[in-house]
Amino acid sequence: MEEQLIRQAVTASRSLLEYDDGRTGRVLVDAADTLLSRQREVMEANAKDLARMAPEDPKYDRLKLTEQRIEAMAGDMKQVALLPSPVGEIRSEAVRPNGMRLKKIVVPFGVIGIIYEARPNVTFDVFSLCLKSGNACLLKGGSDAYDSNRILVGIIRDVLQKHGMNPDVCTLLPPGREAAAALLQAAGSVDLVIPRGSSALIHYVREHARVPVIETGAGVCHTYFDSAGDTEKGGNIVHNAKTRRVSVCNALDCLIIHRERLADLPAICGKLADREVQIYADEPARAALSGHYPETLLLPAAPESFGTEFLDYRMSIRTVASLDEALEHIARYGSKHSECIVSESAEAIRIFERQVDAACVYANVSTAFSDGAQFGFGAEIGISTQKLHARGPMALPELTTYKYVIEGEGQTRDR
């Protein structure tokens, strides 16, 4: 069954080469409007998924769809609809001495597979970006979100048929591991696989794939409060990065603070108590917070407190004596996702931005902005933490490759 679905997507992908930017844009706007008009159906399907998951599970928040989140999904899709497709762009052209004309032209990958966990919003993000960039998408969602994904893909396929497009350009694979294995083994049919989820999922894909993979790694994110940091800025950034949505990959996991600013730690962390954030603090930080932060939420840091992606109302604090020590901590424990410095020192910011090896490096800005929509990309298909082909939030340009087109008047090559 899985192999047949993959073959159908491959066949459908070729039809996308004939559709212009305007037509795909109209399909996306219609899909967004249809999502809003069928919101009740989506919420009912999502409620079935939620009923199978414990509310305290960190993935519960990712799985949950609300009216606001559905409206945001539709809004992101409409933003993608307005963006120009990069397909067909001529990146360079030249004429060789023999008169041969060369063009380097942007083209789609063809068929892109996405393996993702309990995040039904990914379904619409992936479809919109793939369609706009001329790619068919094979969606392998988790069983946790199966009812949600099924209704969402059903809406998409209804709209595609309405506009005379092959609905197989958006195909939902069964939720079992057999489908994941078939997708990862589909060399020659699937051009690219992108995993979105836990480090365990990403490791599984990396170990079993025979098709090219772009890794969207786990987000172990730090904020370093420098000796020259502004307390008000720092408090707002830490609170937002940690509590806006704890289950996303750009959420704060570790606050690093310069020891000269420990006296400001109660002010920096004060609002976290309102959200009952558990803090695993090293000895200096714990001493600074003692009596100023609820003792039931203030715990001693252990070795595993650092380098952990919590995905929950938990975080760690590490005290350092210098910027260099903060950089060493990030290099050791970071996942190359998103890192932030809070400082009023231009020199400290310059060093941090230059030396931190991450896809997104922030100065006095919450890491919560590591998101394709916030970068002006309309949506994102994932945040790449690797360095080949794509890095950071991936949108339309990252879902394309290129080919050379060579034209002439009968030129031949001598031996």
C-alpha cells in the first residue's frame, strides 16, 4: 500500500511543472478559506486525538488546535500564496567562447517526504510550501495526530480536485512504522526527507534513510545574560523564550548568567514563577534566587540539567565568570539551533555573533522568533541545524535545487 501511494505521488509531481505561480496561489488561498469554513470538523477530529493523550504530556500542547491556531494556519498559507515562487529563476547565465549558452535555473526537488510527530499544523505548512515550490509532498504524521491530519489532508485534496489538480500531490501515509520505513527506503522515487520531531525520531531517520535527509535537530536553546545586560530586557526575553510555548524547539532551556549579575537574577526570573517554571540552578544561581523564588520550584542542577531540551515548564541556570566561559558552555551543550545574548556591549555582541555556531544567533531578541513566518518566509518546513544546502528556517528557496540548461547551434566537442 505504501509503495503504491509513493508511486502515485511521483506521477502527480510531474504535473506540477505545468502550473504557474498564479494558479498555485489561488489554490492556497482557497485551501485557507476552506480550512476556516470547516473549522468545526477540524476541531472535532483534533478532540479525538487529544482524548488519547494525557494533558501533562509535553506533546499535548503541540497537538492541540484552537480557533486561534487554525486562523494562524490559514493566515500563514495565505502569506505563502502571496510569495513569488523561486522556480524558474535564472541564477546565472553565460556564453562560452564557442557560442554555447549556459543557464543555471531553479527547479523543484520533485517529491519531498516529511516525517513528523504530534503537530498537525505542520500538515498545512508543508503542503503550502511544497505546492508553491512545485513539489509533491508525502506526509508521514504520527498516530497521535492521525484524526487531525486525516481531516486536514482531506480538505487539501478536496481543494486540489476542485481546481483540476491531481490530489496525489499531497498524500498522507498510514501512521505505522511500516510507512516510515517505506518512505525512507524509497531511493529513486523520493528526492528528500525532512524529519520534524524529537531527537529520537531524527536519529531513527538518519540511521535508516536511503534517500537524502535534511535534519531539523532538537532545540537546546540558551540565553546568555552578559555583565553588560539590561535587566528589564533580560527578564522579558527570558520569560517570553521560556513560556510562550514550552513545547516548541525554539523555547529556552538554559539561562547562562555572568556572576557579576547574580543580584539581578530574582528580577530576571521573577515572572517565571507565575507560570510555575521549575528551575534547576547551579549553586551560585540557587543562592541568589533563594528567598526570592518559590522553593518548591527551585531545585539543584544536576549534570543532566544541561544539554537537555525540556519541552516543558522547566529550565536550568548556569553561572559563568566570563563571555568566553558562556561560549564554551554553548559549544558543549548547544544543538546549533538558536542562541541569544542579552547585552548592551557592542563588543560582547560582536564576539557572540561571530563565535556562536548556530543556525540562528540573537542579540537582545527572544529565541521564540526562530520561525519561518516570523522571518517573513510565510511558513516553514522545519529549522535545519546542519550546514549543507539549508540552515535555519527552511521555506521556498530551500525546497528547490537547480539544473543547467545548455543551448547552442550544433556545437560539438573535440577529443
